[in-house]
Amino acid sequence: MASTSASGTMAVKYGTMKTVISGLTVVLPNGDIINTGGRTKKTSAGYNLTNLFIGSEGTLGIITEVHLRLSPIPESIMSAVCHFPSLEDAVMTAQQVIQYGVPIARIEMLNADQMGISINYSKLKDIEAVPTLFFEFHGSESSNKENINIVEELSKENNGSSFKWAKDLEDRNKLWQARWDVYYSVKALNDNGRVYSTDVCVPISKITECVKFAEEKAKEFGVRAPMVGHMGDGNFHVVLPYDPTKKEMYKQLRAFNGTLIRKALELEGTITGEHGVGLHKKEYLLEQHPDSIPVMKSIKKTLDPNNIMNPGKIFDLN
């Protein structure tokens, strides 16, 4: 999580790893051990080495300890689910919830295909295979109910229906079951199948356009495209099932992913919101940060002159 600067479904309220980590213990390529950050809420002491190593994907050192900021358990946790006739309606609702400043812990989106897959996988009942938003609210019971009412009104204005909410843990888990089943339900579509998960992130104001583009392009490329989105962050994934023995299918997925990445860049987004660059997105990083790559390389060469830490990840030195 720290190495890729990943995040969970509640990043919209609590932030990503860069937000919740206050310090690290790191072993450098030469064997030195350093400690970054500390227990204070803020610091101006020198360079921000903590966030230099978060997201560096193991290319600068090995993280051995993580110092986390803790958040209090809220007095009340409530969940809600709402169905929509179109993906655009669902995404627009999530966009409005964030833009209107409604306090919310998480907003997750599943498109119709993914809902159907999850329903069949876990034999869920009383749930429709249509675009769906999953909400969770953290706070006092009165504030949660007030915010749920606001979100329900926004949902209705965007043709939302079957709005359900729950307070008890067991009932909340039932509402969220389709969301939790995403990866394994898609993986189970093919015997010995694999899942290729995309990861782009765009400004909240552009999320509707980007998700709509992804759905249309998936049809053009002839790929099955279950989708799950962290709508509160503008981050979403197309969870693509494929047979690893069919090389042409894999090429199609990569081509689709490249098209989606370039659309995200066109919308002033990023090539990856939480999965990292790795090996397959290096060419796109050059497009997103052409001016910054030389600086990144300089840091890499200084800390790891022998290039022994994850060589070839993020960018090529030569």
C-alpha cells in the first residue's frame, strides 16, 4: 500500500496512504536505515522524505515500518444503496454529492455488468443488475440521517430508485456484498481465468465524461467491461476478465487500457490513481510528466547508484 501510494474505499474521507502515514523506517540500497517523519501532526523540518518513499514502488529503498495516523471510530455508521437506469445518471449523482460538499465516507459505483456478475456469484437477492451506487456515512446518528436524506434527493433528481439504507453491521454488509465480491466474481467467469484491472483517476468534474468514454470504448474494442469506481476520488477501474492462453485477447485489453489512459490525460487526470506505474505504464508516465522524469532519475541515481532496487520499474534509467 505504501509503496504504490494506494488507498482503500474510504479515501474520500480519510485520504490515501500519503495522507495517513506520518513516518517511515526505510532501508536504503547501501544498507543505511533511516527514519522519516514523526508523531507530530505537522512538521517543517527538512525535505518531505516520507512522501518521497510513498509511491516509489520499491525503487529507492525497502520500507520496513509504517507509522500511521489513527482516526476515531465514528459514533454512527450508516450505509445506503441506490439503483440507476444508466451509468451516466449514477456517476453524475456521485459527482454532485462531492461537489455539493456532502460529508461522506465512501461512494462506490458498479456498472450493470458488474452488478449482474456479483449477483450471480454470491446468489444475491432483491438487487437489480443495473448501475448502482454504494454510500457510507460516518458521524453522529442525526447528521448521518440528514446526509442520507440529501443524497437520496440528489439520487432521485438523477432518476435513482430503490434507495435502501441500513444502520446495523449485518444489514450494512448485506447492502455492500455486491461491491466486496467484485474481483473474485469476475475471476470466476473463466476457468483458470485472470483479471486485468485498469486504474485511471480524473478531476471530479470530469468523472462522468471519462466513465462514459470507457463504456463506449469497451464496446468498440469488443471487450467485456465490468466497472467499479471510487467515485468520491474520481478514480475507477474496468475489471477485465480474460483467458491467459489467448494472446490476442490480452493485446485487446492492453490496447483498450492505453486508449482509456490517454483519455484520462486529455481530461487532466492521471495514468494511475492507486495501482502504480510498474512496468506497463512507463510510456504513459513519460506523457504525463515529461519535465519531471529527469528529476526522478536524478534522485534514483543518487540513492541507488547501482540500480539494485526494482530496476526497470516506473522508468528506464538508460
